[in-house]
Amino acid sequence: MEKPTQKKEKLDTREGSGLYAPQRRMFLRYAGATALATTLLLTTSCDDDDDGMTDPEAVDLGSGDTGILNYAYALEQLEAAFYTEVVARSLSVFSQTEQQIMQDLKGHESIHRDFLKAALGSAAIPDLEVNFSSINFNDKSSILTTARTFEDLGVAAYNGAGQYLENAGFLTLAGKIVSVEARHAAVIRDLITNGTFSDSANNQGLDPAMMPADVLQAASPFIVTKISANNLPK
């Protein structure tokens, strides 16, 4: 099967589009936050943990706060690429309401991706090559099951990595993003089975947290590019 390529696509910002108003407002909020994050990134010192063994063919996420932001950026690239494919290839399998949800998710993840790339500047990792050949984009169940996997993974990734962020500004921004990811996870669960929106929470009412190595391992079937997280904070 031919591997779908990740394309840079523009959001539909026509005033008649359902995405126009909310996505434009969100973009403006993130644009201001990007300026803050870029300033903070320039003042973040490099870690001394750059002595881990790294595959020379792998993309190294880096260390310190930069490494954590690149880690988040990698996951947002994956999610944005997935929903771009869904919107391009699969809208016919969804109802009108569900189509709007898919378009909104694509818009949110694209904004998260672009925001992190701008915040990282020259420190950003390159565009990742993805592989969605295991997903049947003509089958709603296959799409939603994959979406649930990605959204749950995103929430767990932010929850697990947040403790390593040293800059309070970055932690605040990560918290804002993960709250949106959690809403995505909830709506996807409800599309699969109505009323299961909070099923990912444990007995304490908390979502799970995963360490970067475990998250990247879980995401690896969908990412062709080799990624090294050896220098992330531990």
C-alpha cells in the first residue's frame, strides 16, 4: 500500500466554514503565546545530560525543556497528519455532525503542531515521516479506534512529561494543550460508544501518565522516522 505523505495544508478560514471563528480565535491566542514561548526558549539553558548513546540515524529530541517540547511536537505532528488524512479521505463515512468534529480535531492538532514548531524555532526537529498503512480509512471503526489511541496517548504523554518541565511558562502552556487533548479523547470515546467519555479515568478520577520512552514505543508503528529520546530528562 502506498504510504500517505504528510502535506502542509491550510485551514479553511472562509467565513462560511464551521472552523473559521473558533479556529481563528484559537490561532490568535496561540500566536501571542508563541512569542512568549520563543522568548522563554531562548533563555532556557541546555542540560548536561547529552551523553546518552544515540542512534546516528535517529532524530534526537534534545535535552531539557527543549527536548520535552520537541517530544510534544513529534506527537502533535502525528496527530495532525492523521486527522489531515481523515478529512481528506474519510468524511463520507461520517455523519454531518461527525464530519464537523473531525474537521475541528484536524484544526486543533494542526494549531498545536504549528505552535510548538514556532516556539522551538531553529531547535525544532524536522518533519516526521508517518505510516498509516495499518488504518482502514474507509472504515469508521478503524478510524475512531486509531483516534482514541492517539488521543489517549497524547493525554498520557503530556501528563507524564509535564513533571520534567523546568520553565513555569512552558508548564502552563502544556497544561492548556493537554486539556484540549483530553476533550478530544472524550468526544472520540463517545463517538465509539455513547456515555464512555470518561472511561479513561482511574479510580481517583485521574487520567493516566506515561513516560516518553513508553509513549514513543506505542507510537512507533505509525512513525517511520527514528526518534531518540535518550537525552530527555529522567
